[in-house]
Amino acid sequence: VVDHYENPRNVGSLDKTSKNVGTGLVGAPACGDVMKLQIQVDEKGKIVDARFKTFGCGSAIASSSLATEWVKGKTVEEALTIKNTDIAKELCLPPVKLHCSMLAEDAIRAALADYKLKQEPKKGEVEKK
């Protein structure tokens, strides 16, 4: 936790208007943590970049940082298999901080859902062959 908190990886933003970028914004009202996680996917469906911005405690920041590290290089389907329990175990989060790893999993899923939504042709548009 301390390493990812003091030296967070992949802090920043990607262009949320880009068709190949998915953005997930999740929050936990109980503790005030807010997490934005973005993924950039190449034409083969592989996540080539990930960025985050988190407002919250050290465990939330560490969970976000680790999540961006883990999704890079994975396909969209592989990224869906990342579980909060794996994040919590890797960071040795105490039970009182498990919600931070859940937030990170939710942020990954929200970013993937946003990306997938952008890939669907708009209603009224004819798919180009």
C-alpha cells in the first residue's frame, strides 16, 4: 500500500471523447472516496494504457494505482476477471479498507462498460463494411 500510495503509477487523464478510451467514475459516499479510472484500447482489443485520478485515502489511491498496472496489456475480457479480493490481497489491505479495492474493481468495470458502449454503432447509423 505504502509504495503505491507514495509512488502512484499512471496518474492522469486520457481523452474521454476518444472512441478507444473508456472512463469509469465511481464513488463511495460512506467514506468520501471518488475514483476515476480510464483505459485506452487498441484495435485488437488490448488495453494499451490506463490512467487514474482518485480523491480519497491512501488505500483508495493504492488500489487505483495497482488496478491501472494490472489492466495494462490485458484484453477487455481479461480485465473483467480482476477481482477486488485479488487487489486487497496484493496490497494486504485490512478489512476496514476492503471497500477501496471494491471501488477499484467497480471503476475497472465502469471503464470497460463505457468503452464497450462507444464501440456499438449509434442508432440510425449504418455499419460500414
